[in-house]
Amino acid sequence: MLSPSECPLIGINGLLDPGETPRLNLPLRYAEAIQAAGGIPVALPPCGGPSDIERVLDRLDGLLLSGGDDFDTASLGLGPTHPEAVLTPASKQDFDFALAESLAGRDLPVLGICYGLQLLNLAAGGDLHQHLPQDRPECGEHRGNVRHAVQLEPETKLARILGVRELDVISRHHQALSKAGRNWNVAARDSEGLIEAVERADHPFTIGVQWHPELSSPGHPDDKLFRGLVAAASLFAARRDTPQKRAQGALEPARIERELKAQRS
């Protein structure tokens, strides 16, 4: 168990409620999942420019990109925006892309959930199905907290962290990845072949899942996803803050897995 001073700071972005008085909307379930895993959640409002984002990231030990509304694909050059899209406000979408792009070259551990997975991959040249099941007629419904199974690709970081080959998940989306971004590998699909999780090939812990692990019941394998993020963030913080550990080089996935095993024992 980590002491309070050792608990890593995990930034979490949220929704933007526009209006006369715009507000940050961050469902507590994300923060509670981070806290239950041993981290300290820190809310990130969508304000400031690239230099502000860089300063914030310099102070964080990990990042959770939460679920959200839909992308305005027309503004991204990805074709006309679907009429059923519930659009993310333009200022929020711009902030999120600046946040995703600022992660380049950093070892900062990152977990993207639903919108967060899509954001990370669009920033790396990925593409979207704009509306399911219309874009994939053979695909089942994924909106409305639908429960379904996903199959994990063997020998992926995600499979090693969760310790299973298949799990039941909760989905609430109608946009989905049609193509993973550069340097991203598919880590899970559903029974119809839809991309359900991805991970960076060149990073110790940057993982995205299309489902909502924060909605799973306690004891579900999804708990390990948040514990994995916090374990990676703890190691990242220790290496960053200690000159001798910085000299050891990049954070390795094997060290994260050893940390998770130590937590379970």
C-alpha cells in the first residue's frame, strides 16, 4: 500500500457543459476508480493553450482521458458530421487534441476510455465509424450501457494486465474506431471484429478501451486496468523524481507488470 505522499497524481479530463456559465462536468465514477486503485484524481478543465498544457503534464504522474460526446468530424476533415452526433463543444475538442498532441515524446502513462481512445487515435491519424450500426450493418448496438463480450489479443500489454482472454464489458457509444492510429496496435475486438481496445507499440503504458471500465462492478477484471495505470504512474513518478532512476532509461512494461503482481500478493 502506497503512503499518501507516494500516491501518484492522475489527471482526468471531463465534459464541458456550455452555456452562459460554462462548467466542467466530470462524473465521479472516474475519480473514484482512480482513488480505489491508489491514485489521487486531479480534474483538468478544458482551458489554456499548449504551453499551459505542457506545464500541467509536467506535474502529473498519469492521465485518464474519459468518455465524452461525439467528435465534429467535419471540422477534423473526416467527412460530414452524422446528424445523430451529440457534438463536443469546439473549444473542448480543440483542447483535447492539444492535450493528446502534447503527450508526444513523454513516458507519461495514459488510459483512454471511449471518447478518450478515439481521441488518442484520431490525433495519430486514425479514423472513425461515425454511426453504428449504420456504418457496419452486421454490427450490434453499442449504445445504452449494452453488455457484450470482447476478446483480447494474446501477448498484448492489455491481456497481461487484465489476466484474461475474454471479458464482458459495458458500452455506451455509437462512434468507434475504423482504423487505429500510427504506432497503435489493436489489443481487443468484439465477436463482430469491431476494434474494442488499442495500445501504443512504442510506449510502456498508453492504452485505450472503447468500453467503460468505470461502470463495472467491484472485483471485475476492469479493476486491474485502473490499478495498472496507477502502478505505471507510481513507477513513472519515482523514476522522474530520482536522478539515479532517471539514468536507468525509459519505463519498461515488465516493471509495470511486476508492480501489479506485487500489489496482488
